[in-house]
Amino acid sequence: MAKTVSPLRTSKATIDRLPLYFRTLRLAQDEGIDIISSEELGRRLGITPEQIRKDLASFGQFGKKGVGYYVNELKRNVGEILGLNRHWNIAIVGIGHLGVALANYQNFVSLGFNLVALFDQDPNVIGQRVNHVKVEDSKQLARIVEERHIQIGIIAVPAAFAQEVADELVAAGLRGIWNFAPVKLEVPASVRLVNEDLSIGLSSLSYHLTHAEG
Amino acid sequence: MAKTVSPLRTSKATIDRLPLYFRTLRLAQDEGIDIISSEELGRRLGITPEQIRKDLASFGQFGKKGVGYYVNELKRNVGEILGLNRHWNIAIVGIGHLGVALANYQNFVSLGFNLVALFDQDPNVIGQRVNHVKVEDSKQLARIVEERHIQIGIIAVPAAFAQEVADELVAAGLRGIWNFAPVKLEVPASVRLVNEDLSIGLSSLSYHLTHAEG
DNA sequence: TAGATTGTTAATCGATTAACAATC
DNA sequence: TAGATTGTTAATCGATTAACAATC
């Protein structure tokens, strides 16, 4: 029975690969595979087996030498490391096209995230239901965040309003923010901030195409 | 007059920061700022001035010692490096909630990307207009990609169909793919692939909240 | 000129890769 | 046992930070 340890310092790169391992293990599980080697995991992900073993080993000893990793056990352990067994309550602020898309994103549910609130300031949007969740007036944000024990807030408002929304979320006692607005947000160190700037991906594509060929 | 050079090998980290510089320079321009120092740029972005100077210097000498960087000039140069002056033609495949959100994403336009085609296979969606662009039948993909000189394809279909779509895009002569489906896609080395896996961001948030406190 | 700020070289830090002993 | 595969240590590689000469 492997024990999950919480290392003092794990690289960001390692942490960003864990969700990929989790996803692949889930697929392997669906295929009825019992045991998987780092070699095979690496083949499926395009990551070297050494890298995978190193990443996993930083959290504990999950494999069996000469055998490989038990898929069920490893998936459970990786899920535990990621905190995906916790059922985080999340809220989305800004129910424009992106907010609607995120509210309907099925993968969140399958990762154990509960969408418990939606907020917007547009009277035409307030009161509507998106994926069975009612859109509330942003003015109710502080009250509802507290009442529904929301830990993670997703910011999907225009850049100009993002900091304001972040401030309200922080004041309401939120612990993590996932920001889709292309601005640098200022939040206290106690609040975890992850930025998802979509223009970076497309710009990087543009860069590589430009420098690959005329 | 600074000259943009194309370095043989620039780090991925540097390239991912360039769009941030571009964005900040555009804002500075809007504010009417003529000259900006690496110090001030760094303050606005949360990046060290040394890092910024190093990144920029790998493409040429854009600044004036003792003075700083001319905002207009630097913005133009960074835009040129990123290939944002090229007006890439892009298509979105899969017009679900995410596809609709991406089709309406204003930042793409402001970065010089032209949305020229939308594809879906659902007869109820085909023929509709999203952000003034008509949704075409996926069966027409090869023909339209060629006709409209589309260079970049955005995959917003469910994971199960993503590889199939990627294959079609590649066969149609596409040069870059921006993939939102949570799967590892196989494409030839000549085609540039950028993955945007939204579950990574949220999982990493979950990880950090889990390991920060009980 | 004196003060400021870049561009670049050297030093440090961190992450990946290679190698291999341990062991199932 | 022999073959396979993990976990870990050492070696390499790459990226960031520090320092400073060049120069506006």
C-alpha cells in the first residue's frame, strides 16, 4: 500500500504533467488494463519513461520493480496528489460566450469539480440557467461565495473588469482563482492564481509558423 | 533602426513571454507612453527586468542604453517577431460551446488573426452564422481549407474525434493546429501543434490548494 | 558630465536525461 | 533463476539571475 507524501518542493513542470498521467490512467482503466509500465505511459503521452518515473517517485513509491504500475492504484494516488477527490466548489464570473463554454465543460465534472454558482451583471443574463445552474447578480457574489462554500473562482469577464472581480472574490474568502482575462492580476499570496491566457497559444503558433518557413 | 534577427534556438519560455510583452506594450501605447524601461515593463508583468532584457536581446538590439525602449518601435518589432503582422487565416472545427466562444474571442482579431471558416458535422448547426461566419459541413473541410488559404486550424471537437479532424486538417495542407481536445495528437513534424488542455490549469489549482492547507 | 539603463558575459539554479543498483 | 522494470543517484543540459561594461 503506497503512501502519498507531500514533497516540500516539486517543480511546476512535474505538477503540470500529473493531470496528463491522470487522464491517461483513466483511459487505460477504461480499456481494462491492469498494469502499465512507465515505458507504455510514456509512449501514450510523448514523455520519456525516465521523466515519468522521476515525477511519480517524488511523491512516493507507487510501482513494483520488474512489474510496472497497477493502473487503479496509481490513478487513485495521482488523483489524491492532485486533490481531485475533494469535490471543489467552483463559481464562474462573467457569463459571456467563454463563461457559457466553461459552464458546459464536461471534463470539470469528471475531475470532481462542482459548478455551484454563476455570476453576471447584465440584467438580461441574470436569472437564466446555464447547464442547470442559475446566473446570479454579481452584487450577490460575496454572500453566495460564503453560503455555498466556493473555493475556486473562474474569471471570464473582459480584461477591464478582471481586477475588480478578483478583489471581490478574494474579499469573499476564495482560495484559488483561474483567470481567463488577459491581464496581470494582483492577489494576496494566500490566494492561488492560475492564468489561462488564450492569446499566448495562438501567438506561439504564429511565431513558429513564421520562423519555420517563408 | 533595430533589425529583427531570427535566432537558431530560442527557449519556449522566452517565446511564451513575447505575447505578454506585446500586450503590455499595446496598453502602454494606449496610455500615450513613448518610452518604457525594462524595469517598468517588469513591474507591470511581474517579470524581472533582467529576464525581459535577455529575452528581447536574443532577437536584436531594440533599446537605447541609458534611455529605455521606444514603445511604438518595440511593439512593432515584437509583433514582427511573433508574426502578428501576417494576418493568418484560421478555421475552427467543432462549433459546440467552446467553438462558439472561440469564434467570438475578440483578442484574436486584435492580434491579426482572420477567422475565415467554421466547421461542424451536426446538420442543426451547419448553415448557422457565428460572429458573421457561416458554419460549413465538415465534409467540405479539405476543399475550403485550400480555397480560403487557411494556415491554422483550431480543434474544438470532443476528444474522440480530435485525431480524425487533425488528420483531415493535415491532409488539407494546414501548417498549424491549436488543439483544445484533451488527447495527444499525432501529426507530422512539419505541422506545428500547440495543445491547450484546460483541465491542467484547474488541476494545478486543485493541487496547490490541497497542499497549501487542510 | 553624471546618472540611467541597456546588452552581454559569468554564475547560479533547476529540470531533464542517463545510468544502474535494487528487486519483483 | 533470468528478464523486466522501478526508484535513485550522477551527469548533462537549459534557463534564470547577478554583475557590470558600454553608452546614451
